[in-house]
Amino acid sequence: MGPLVLALLSSAAALFVGAAVLLLRGALFRPRQPMRLVVVQREDHPGGLFTLLLRRPGPARLLPLPRFLAGQSVALSIPGETVRRRYSIARWQRLPFSYEVAIKREPGGRFSPRLADHARPAARLLVGHPSGKFILPKQAERRRLVLIAGGVGITPLLAMLEQWCESGRPRSPTYLYWQVRHEAEAIYREALAALSRRHADLQVRILVSRPARGAAQRIDAALLAADLGALEGADFLICAGAGLLEALRSQLSGAGVPAGALHFERFSLQRSCGQDQDQDRTVDFGGERFSFAGHGSLLEAIEAQRLAIDADCRTGSCGRCLLAIEEGEVAYRVTPECLPSPAHVLACCAVPKTDLRLRTV
């Protein structure tokens, strides 16, 4: 048998094996399903806050959970129900056997009140695998790091500080500012105090906007400049509600902080979006027509019709609720982190400006 024939046979065999591998992978592939975890501990705190400790049930608790980068979050849902929400993992572990989340019960919310009633010790929850891009920047070891939290936005930043403190690498000065409404809502005060006692490079400041006594304290660029001096040359990581977040982004940009040094994650959006939000618009989504009036976003309006739409973060970060605009215009309540083209819209951040015809991408 000649060399040419052998070469042809070898190529054919390689192609056959490659095709078989691809077919086998396709046959065996299954999308990652949510984990079924159990609530092993719950603590209730003032201000409608509660913390949950989640782990695998039964003997499976001896198996570690998927690892995560500090700052990442998991999607929670109740078995048998369709609504889900993402929550940041509050405590970092190199090899996690449990996840801790802190949640604020929002009166009138679609999920947090139901979760607060359901998530008692021994209750089961569906928990997605950790994901998210709000993590420590790579240059964090070389530049000053300023972390700013509003309320329950402390959770991803606490995990970042724990990872930062355990890294064992040379550290740059790091500062945490945490604004809460009332003293009792600073539920991780002791954990932060323990970190700052162990690491001289970490400074923690907790500000109370509605104190029982004394003057109110609020985070703004002027306070940061008074504490830190020039704000250039630092990375800012911010996790807060829309009001505080947008105010700080504007102030820090005005103070000369470049956009590349501002890293942020929203955990809520403001309800108001001007007059367009209250006007009656007609929306056609995939051939289903309905009226938009009084909803907080296109995503809320679509879900109210019980129409299928993929969504996760609900704050303009993940991009999963991207839709194509076939006709009409939208107005954004806030600018998404990744603004899509004019021919597309992130449904969680936008309301109709005119009548709309939309389709899935």
C-alpha cells in the first residue's frame, strides 16, 4: 500500500473520529441545570434584611459547591415557580461548601417577599451556578482600590475584600465606604472590623444616612476627596441602588476619574422614567399584542402577559433580555452597561417611547 493511500486513509480516519467525537458531545451535552440547595441557616435583621446560608442537602453536603470569583452572584428561584432573581454571594471561600446571600425584602416586590416567606431552615431552593463580571480588576494589587456600597450592595464587596485579604500578594491601600440608612442595618460590621484589624492596608468607614442621633452622613465625591486626596490613580468599585450609583458616577467623572476606572453593579433600578412610563402604548411581542401602561419596564410588561422571555440580572448587566426592535422607539430608564445598537433593546432597562413591535433575537 503506497504512502499516498496511507495518508488518505489516515485523513479519513481522523475525520471520522473527529465527527464521532462531535456527535457524541452533542448527544451528551445538557445545559447546566440549577442546583437544588437547602437553607441550613437563616438570620433576620432590621430593615427587612435577612441572610441565608445554602448548601447541598443530605450526604451530598460533603461535596463542594462550584467555585466562584468574589463579586459573582447566583440566581435563586423557588421550586415550581418561574420568577427568579440574582443575589451576590456575600462571603468568599477558596473551596465553598455553602453560599451566603443577604436579601432585602422589598414591599411590593415580585420575588423577595415570596422568598422571605419560603426560605426557612430546611426549605429547598433552585440555585444557578455562580457568574458575573463584577469582580476585582486585575490591576487591584498595584492601584488604590476604593469600594463603595449602598445598603445590601455590601455583599459582593465583602466577598472581594475577603478574597483580597487571603490572596497573600502585595497589596495596595484599599478603602471601603458603606452607606446604610440605620445603624442596625450594618449587618456585616463585625466581619469588616475583623478584616481591618488583620490588614493595616484596609480602611473601613460606615456612614449612616438616618441616624438616631447626630448628623446624617452620605457618600459623595467631595467626602472621598477629603479622605483620599486626588481621586485619579484609583479604581472604584460601586454596588448600590440606581440613585446613589448614578450620582457617584457623575461626580467621579466630573472629578477626573476615567471611565475605565469606574466598575459598578446595580442591584435595583429607579421606578421613574419620566412621562413616557405612564402613557398607554401598544406592544407587539412575537405576534402577541398588549397594552403597556404603568409598568416599570418592557420586561415587566412582557412577564405580566406570561410570555416567555429570557432574563436574569434585571439591571442591564447580563444582556439576556436583548430583543430586536422591528418597529418603534424606546427610552432607557438608565443606560445599560453594554448599550445595544438602535435596532435592539434590553427590555429590563427600557420603556416604550412609541408603539412597538419586538421579537426575540
